[in-house]
Amino acid sequence: MSLRNLPVSTIALTLATLLATVPVVARQAPAPQQESVVDAARKAKEQQKNQPKAAKVYTNDDLANLKGVVSVVGQTPAPDTPDKSGSGRR
């Protein structure tokens, strides 16, 4: 049976039925939505803001590389002198 022998109404009805089912099928099986690169970068930056910053750990190597002098503000402490009892305590 060829298309030339079918009535036009049958072909039109078949075509309309096929076209009507395409949106229904498309809505039922949504494709997985991919995250854009920009959105992924924003998300990663936001997660990085929420993490606590690592504390600085000072080592002997760090102290050896310090330059400058120590500045002490205030009066010079009095030299250690034994108290009157002679025990050496203050």
C-alpha cells in the first residue's frame, strides 16, 4: 500500500498525532541539566569562603629569617635582688 492510495485525511491525522506526541514525550524524559562553567566556579568560590582559614604555624626556620629588632615599650625591669629573708624569693 503506498501513500498515494491513502486519503489525505488519514495522512493528516497520522501526522498531527505524531506531532502532538513529541512535546509530551519531551516533557516526560528531561535531559540531565549540565551546570555551566561559570555557575560551577561561583559555587566553588562560595564553598571556599565558608571554609575556615588555616592558622599560621611558626617554625624555627621562620624565626631565623626574621629581620629587625624587638621593640619593648615600658620601663626596664629592676635587676633580681634577693629579699631580706635571704630565701631568694620575691
